[in-house]
Amino acid sequence: MDVITDSRLNERQLSDISLNNWLNELKYTYEDFDYRIHNGESSSEAQKRILSVYDSINHSHNSLIVTHGYIMILLLNHFNREIGFEEWISLKDPDLNSIDEHNNDKHINILVNE
């Protein structure tokens, strides 16, 4: 099995300054994809970055993308515009979604022994 690391899978930087209300700011970035906080990456920019990874994958094989929650939700949002902040906030560690050959998203429940 080939494992490829790719810096395009890094979490997006919301801002380069500390934000007291970062959760409200993050929520707004899902409402306005072009909204950018002080030197941060907009949702639109981050979504383009994760889509460039997705598009570079050979879809005739099964592949696994492992990444952070914000950027993963932005990938899923590309296929289903209803996925956003509420889905991000309800993510579990770990969480798994499947995107099939027709670009349909399916959430997969994972049972983890705690």
C-alpha cells in the first residue's frame, strides 16, 4: 500500500492572530465562503485546495484521504452543499465518510472502544 503525504491536506489556518470568538468566526466562514479573517484562508480557498487533492486521485482505485475536520467538511460540502458548520461540530474522533464513484457522500459510523 502506498502512503503519500501531501501538504494540501493541512488544516486551514483560520487566522494568524488569536481570536476570542474563534467559534463564531469559524461558523461565519461556512456561511460566507469568501470571508477571510486576518491573514487566514477563506473556506473557498481551502475547499479549492482539498479538491485539488481529490481530483489528483485515481478514482478507479479505492483511496483514503486522512485529514483534519475543517478541511474534510469543506470537501464533503463540495458534494453536498448542506454539509457545513453543524456537521463539523458534530464530528467524532475518528470520523469516516465515503465518497463513491458517483460523488455521493455517505457517513460511516465507527464504534470505538473507550
